[in-house]
Amino acid sequence: MNKKGSVLNKLVMGLVAAAAIAIGGSLIHPFGTTETLGSHEAILREAQIEPETLALFERACQNCHSERTEWPWYSHVAPMSWLIARDVQQARSHMNLSRWQEYSSEERLGLLSEIGSAVRNREMPKQRYLLLHPEARLTDKERLQIYAWTRTERTRLKMSQPAPSPLQFTGKLMH
């Protein structure tokens, strides 16, 4: 066998081995499978949000922070599938927009503060996500729109909470 044939044979064997590893690795999901059943329910249920602002959340946030994730083809190939599954799992555990109505008012207030801060300070969407999903990029105007909504929704939630009951004076002083 000549030297050229030997190199070609090694190259083919290397490609076959790499393909076998990728396929085998795709069957292993250390952070959970990407085949979770998606929800067709609207995100941010029970929030008062304008359709235009909701569309921004759907475009830039729901892929990681909801059960409405659209899994791209590369999310099924290891090791990308592992990284993506881990990122989505962590994002959902921090805030799941599909379960907004299940959060208490206090939890929603905290999440709204975090959303406003993260979007305003350009911490979200993550830069590495934007590399593969440029459609999720937010303009300055869109960032301000989300930030303004978080402030408005926080105010609405605070106003809808019952006022704390006043302390009753019994006439006795505690010593």
C-alpha cells in the first residue's frame, strides 16, 4: 500500500470514529433529554403585557426560559446537546415563563426586577446564544420597552397586594 492510500485510510477511519462517537454521545444526555414535551400555552400568563412586548419575550427569551423551546438540529448532537440541555435546564430553573402564573406575587416581583436589570445591563440574552440566534438580539429601544414593562408590572403587582393589617394597640406595654 502506498503512503497516500495509508493516509487516506487513516482519515476515513478517523471520520468514521468521530461520527460513531458523535452518534453514541447523542444518545447520552447528562443534563436531561432535549426531547421534553413543549407547551403550547402562552408565556407570561396572568401578566398584563402588551402584544408587542410579549413578542419580544417570545423572540428573545422563551427558547431558554420556557417550555416552548424550539430545539435546533445541533441540539441533538453531542456534545452540543449536552451544553444546550444544561443551559435550558438552568434557565428554566431560574425562571420559567411558561409557569409564570405559578409564581407568588413576591416571586414575580423579584423576577421582574431581575429581568429589568439583566435586559437593561445587556446581560440577557447571553452573547453566546446570540451567536447562533441573531434574531434574538434586542435593540436599545426594545431593551427599554422590556425594562419599562417590568417597572409597570411591578407597580401593578404591588398595588394589587392587600395592605398589611395595622397593629392593634391593646393598651398594655411589653417589658
